[in-house]
Amino acid sequence: MNVLIALPHYFKEADQATYGSDRRGQRQARSIALIQCLSSLLAMRKNADDLILNIRAKGLQSTGSLFKRREVTLEIHVFTDGINMISPVLNMFKESISVHTFELDNSRHLPLKARDHLVENGHAYDLCLYMEDDLIIRDSEFLDKQIWFIEESEHRAVLMPHRTEWVPNGNGQRLLVDGPLKKEFIERFYIPKCNAAQGTYKGRDVIFDQPDNPHSGLFCISGAQAKQLATQEQPVHGFIGPLETAATLTVLRRYLVLKPAWKDRDFLWIEHGHPSFRGYCSKWSKLDDSVEINENERPQLSQ
């Protein structure tokens, strides 16, 4: 399995910050998040032997591959403006990533450049992954689940993970940060639907919703889907800002976008490596109503 990956990378400290990428005093935190993001991607490779540093013999020994089935090769592209970036981290990974530099009037449009590269070149790959530079994939089967979902849905749907942060002070475990958006906003795009589909992955039955918030900071599509998207003009605005438009509206305009139902939230989730939302755990009170879990009949993914 050949995977094309595109990440926009931007960091510039500002007094009035909208995103974590421009929050003052956060260079170290953003550096750690970027390191974890890139490391988690490289950990998904399944295409080579491990090597042992044989100190006694002053040489390298091959272990043999741990992976007896599908190999996974990654091509990681990082998009910057050449100025507002964390160069020491990029240099750490320079032998494993390709860095692209664009001179833009507005560097906030870097996500659109990364998205365009993925869409324009993705037809030659099995999977194409766009993701923000502070996301951490800890699920070793993340790509396997994505390609399973795409094949089960016959390339007509896109599966978004739940994005999480750790809840401070033991008041919960994970904060799922992409909760329901305002009804009047999300219904511009579709009507949310619980139990929209189900599938069976390695013996586990999983329910999928058409969510109240489709955003996850990433999207994963097949090469065939990238080829389809390349035939149309890509959106540059329309879903909050350029960052969210690139990550969400790109696929939302054409495909059915699903997330695992709340009861199956652990089927596919990713960590937000530079927490920006967990402060709400101490600012907002708990609502009286808990999430409804419906077990009504739902269609199979392939229907």
C-alpha cells in the first residue's frame, strides 16, 4: 500500500491568536506536537526490516520484517512559507520528508496548497492523507481501517476520526473536541443522521453516523477518489476558514462523510497533540443530557 501524505506547517507567535499555530509562548509545545505528528506517521511504515546496532561487531544487523502481509510505504510532504516554521524539527526529519516552500500573500492559505498537491497527485497512490501538523495517530491500524472503509463504501464515502485531548484533573478521560456545531450552520451542508451505516471490521460491528460536526483536522481518500476530486475546482473558503475548508469541505462537497458513532468512538480516533480545547473542561458545566445511543436498523456501508 502506497500512501501520499500532505501536511501544512505554520508557526508564528502573535498577540491575538486564533489557532495554536500563532499562540505566543507556544514554540516548545508546537515543536513537541510536530515531532509526535511526524513520528506517528513514520511508525505506520511497514516496508523494511528493523536494524540492530551491534556495538560489539561495530555493524548493523537485520532483524527480518515483522510484517508478513501488506507492506506500507509513505511519502510525506510538508508545506511551509519558508519563514514561519519550526526549522529544527523539520531538520530532524529531513531524510524522511519533503519540504515545499510557497511565497503566499496570506500564509493561512498553506492548507489549501497542501490539499491541492494531494488531490492533483493522489491518483498514483492507494491512499491519500491530508492532516494538520499537530495531530498524532496512535492507532497502528489507522490506514488499514481507512482502506477497509473506502472499499466497503465503494469509494463513495470518507471516514473521519474523532479528535481527542486528555481531560485534566481526572474529571473524565478524553475530551472529544469536535462536538455538535450549530444546527443552522451544519444544515447548510447536510442533515446529520445517527446510525447512517454499519460495517464489520475484523469481526467487530461498527456503527457510523453522519455527524453534527464533520471536522477532524484531516481527511483520508483513495487514489480513485483523488482522481475524481481533481476533475473539479477545489474550495478555498466556505467552512469556517482556509484550514477547516481544506480539511473538511474538500471531501464534504462530494462524498458522504461519516464518523464512528459515539458508542464506537474508539474505533477511530486521533490525538490533538497541542491541546487547545481542554480548558473548557473547567469553564463549561456538564449538561444534564447524555449522548443518545440508538440501536435502530441501519444500512450496510456497501448499500
